[in-house]
Amino acid sequence: MAASSKGPQVFINFRGPNVRNRFVVFLEPILRAANINLFVDKDDVLSTDPANLMARIGESRVAVVIFSKAYTSSDWCLDELAMIKECMDRGSLRVIPIFYKHTTPSVVEELRGKFGDSFRVLKRKYLHEPERTRKWEEALESISKVKGMSLAKERNEREFIDSMVIEIQILLSQIALKGNPKIESSHQGGFLVPARRLEITHSGNPEKWAWSSIYDEPYRADIEIATMINVHTLVNINGDFHTMNLTSGTTYEVVFLVSLADSALGWKNPVTLMLKLVSDGSEKKEHDKASCLNDYIGDDWVEIPVGEFKAPPKKDDAKIFFSMHQYVDSDPKSGLVVKGVAVRPVE
């Protein structure tokens, strides 16, 4: 039940040995291998202090709620769900509901079948606590309406878990971006797209990339960084950024924030950098250039310029897309550390 000390915490809420032994037991190590800070509520540990669990929910940033047939047989789980709803309503917690096997959003919301029968049995048991059971019902109705993921009986569970990990990573990266969007110091008015929000080839493979957390002084925040361990294939790092928060008509620059360890290998061939602006369905390539990362081996954090663009009017539905590629796959590569991509006004 221990959680690691890195990054926003993800709280896993579920009920019953079937879900634990057939699903959570596989989900938990995959999430930890993806360097996701995790707290799993093993609801059969009766010695656990409920107040401590509620505190765990309060300090988490994402809650994964796994609704199964047996879920509503547990007053423990429903109390947690009520707390999860309170945190969600306050805006301090994001929720991903998982509808497991025969359980669907309508089953949860409308209390159908065995799911509903178990709830009604529990509600009768706690007739003397109407406020408590009212919160349970409100939480079930509210959270069942949140966009979630459904695991059909015939679906491959490993593929489903992989897709879950991606969704959780996306949420965590959105939280990181929202939590520290402004670039401090000399880059006032700029934004950081953190490494977690970038698409990095094989970044979920712990044999190829390692994720860790650093305190970054310019951004005054804890930031997750990706370190390349050993990659023999093409390198492909992509990202995007919506321009709605930028000042219309202002010219912005886009730079990759990276470093290369003294032992870095495979960077003699240049990487290709691309920047394009897509506005109201039309695409404009702003820049396409090459840079040799080998020149930066052993340096501290360096800025690799991608290009510049002029921010379109706020009414436009516009995004920038940026990438770093290296198409040579004959040499093993290592030592690249990715912090993220800065989008900032040109001074």
C-alpha cells in the first residue's frame, strides 16, 4: 500500500478479491513501472485507519474508481467514493471511472441488477444514517457520468491496462501543465509543455527510458524528466500546444529543453526539428531544420531552438505542432534527457 514519493498521487479505489486478483494485481506493477506515484486501497486490510485513507484521497490528484458487481457491497468503498466526489467538486481531484466487466455507466447511475440490489441492502443496514447513504447515492450518480473506460468481458485485459496507463499519464501531464504553466525569470508570459505531455517513442518502456523528478529552479516546480537509457530505433518526440492563451500578434519561440550526459552516445547524426501552425483547418509549416545534439554532450540544460511563429487571433481554433526526430537507426543511442518544450515570447 505504500506510495512512492515522486509526482502527483494516483488513488486506486476498488472492491473485492476477484477484482484484486484478476485485475489490480496486474495493473499495479505496470503503473509503478511507468513511474506513476500510486496508492492502492486494499479494502480487505481491516487494520487500516479509515481517516488515513481519507487523507490519502485528499492528497491525491487522480482517483481511479473501478466499478464492479461487488462494489456496492462495501460501505468502505462508498465512503471513499463520497470523499472522492467532494474532492472532485472542489476541483482538487480528477477521476477516471472504470466500468469492469458487466458493470456499465447506466448500471451504476440507475443502480441496476446485482449492483443496485447490493446497494439497497447496504442502505437498509444504515437507515439510521440517511445523510451518509445520501452521499453514497449522489457520488454514484455523479461519478458514473464522468467520462471513463469500459472493460468488456471479451476485451484483452493487458491491452486495456496499457490504454489505462496512457489515460492516467495524460491526466497527470495536464495537471502538471496547469500547475506550473508560467515560465518564471526572464521568460515571463511563456509556457512549459512538460516531458510527460510529449509523445516520446518507447517512453513507457523502462528498459529504454527512465522517468524521474527534479526541482527546477526557473519554473519553481517539481518536473518529471525522461532519460534515454538505450534506444536502437528511430527517435521521435512530438507535442502540441493550443494558442488560445497566447497574446494575439505576438511572436513566440519554441525550444526543446534537454541535456546530454557525458556518456551520451549516438548523436553524431543531426536531429530534425519541425514546427507547424494549424489554424481553422489550414496548415502552415513555420520551420523545418536540423541540429546536431552531439555538440551539447556534457553541458547542463540547453535550449534547442525549433522555430518561431506569430500567435493568431484568440477566436481561431489554432494549435502549434512541434517535433524532434532522428531517422538513423543503425547506432544505439543513450544519454538524452528531456525536460520539455518551452513556448515563450521573443524578447
